[in-house]
Amino acid sequence: MSASKTGIVYDPIFLKHTQPGHPENANRLNAIINNLESNNLLPLLEKVPSRIATIEELCYCHSENYIKRVKEVCLEGGGYLDADTYVTEFSFDAATTAVGSLIDLTNKVCSGSSNNGYALVRPPGHHALTGSGMGFCIFGNAAIAVKAALKNFNVENVAIVDIDVHHGNGTEAMVKDDPNILYISTHQFPYYPGTGGKTKVGSDVAAGTVLNIPLEPGIGDEGFQRIYNELIIPKLEEFNPNIIIVSAGYDAHWNDPLANLNLSLTGYSWISKVLVDLSE
């Protein structure tokens, strides 16, 4: 198997975490899968097996009491973890599979058997906190994956670049004390969840490992290119991570009904190419 392959991980369980009418539902993933299939792209990708994360892995970022509570609510048929974050009877399996699958995809990149990868997983994770769900998110997928990479492989530094229109408050909270993890977020501000001010730069020995870039509405492709050229690219080159995980939210697109950052598909493509090039 050539290391130039792009790995992909996906599991049908992700479609069972869904609620009709809720903005975070299975249609998000179905649209991506259908597009990959209709354009004959799946045969070009290396399929990585999915798996459920262990409790030990979940505890890299979450409390055992919270993990237990999520499982109990799901076993009871589902409910809400907060006003926005639903769970169904399948959500614990979906969320733990999202974590385990991203860990293994990251491991394949760290080991050199895949050059890069795409994790088609849900529920999302960047708002989840150590002891609570939030903003449609249950477990901190990206934060757990980078901590697993640091534990399992001979890597010195890892980075998370969060391109979702919302600030990843949960991810930042989970990694801001670790000097070996760089967290970068571009997000509309002020906007949900109201965090991510530019003065938040990491804590104690990890000072300088958080780069929050709060953005005003309407910044568009040209503004993003300037931000990457002047701030993000130099920061990543200085930190020199062994691996970059991208929290790839697409709600900064100009056609998103709620946000206003006005990125185009061309802009997303440019950002993706920059981050792939920096990771190689």
C-alpha cells in the first residue's frame, strides 16, 4: 500500500445519531458520501477500519462520570445533554466510534502508512467539555486524537487547525495546558459560543500554543488568505508539528444560513491545499 494514499474512515453507525429537523443530522454525512460515490472518488481512497474508542482513551479528555452519564442517557432511549445537544439510543456507539476511528486514522498517518486522511465521523466534538456535552458535540474527537498520537508515537508536536465558523471552546479547554499541542481557530466573533478572544493564548508552560483569530462578518476568501499568509502559516512553520488535524467545519461558506464569513468553495480548496502542503 502506497504511503501516498489518502485514508478515509467511515461507519454507518454515524447515520444513526440523527434527529429529523435538527441542524446536525445524518443528511450532512449522506451528502458527502453520495458526492464521493457519484464522482467515483471512493476507489482512490484507502479505507481505514472504524472502531469504538476505549474508556481509557475517552478519559484522555473526559471524566468517567460524564462518559457514564452519556451512556446511561442513550441506554434509556436518548434525550438531551444540554439545550442543543441531543442523543439517541445509538449516539454513545456513534460518538465512541467517531473517537476511535479518528485515533486510528491519525495513527496511520503518524506511522507513515497513509500520507493524510479524512475522517467522515459524527457527532462532532469541538464544543464538548471535559464533563459535559455542548453545541451538538458529545466527545472531543480531535483533542483525544492528538493526545493519543502523543502517547502512542514518537511525535514531539501536534497541531489542531479549527476552520469551523464557531470557536472550538471544548478543544481549546482540553489542550491549552499542553505545550506540545498547538490549537489555531478562525471563527466569527462575537458568535456562539462567545469564546475565542485573541487574548487567549494558552496557559502557564503552554503559553503561545493557542492562536485564536476572531473574525468580523464578511471577511471572505481574500481576508482568509491574508490571515493564513500573515498569521497561520508562520505560526505552523514555527511550531513545526509532526501532524496537523483539521476540525473541518464548512459553515464559514457564503451560503450558510446562519453565519457570515463568506468563504467560497475556492477559498476552502485553497485553505485545504495550504494545510496539506504544510503537513508534508
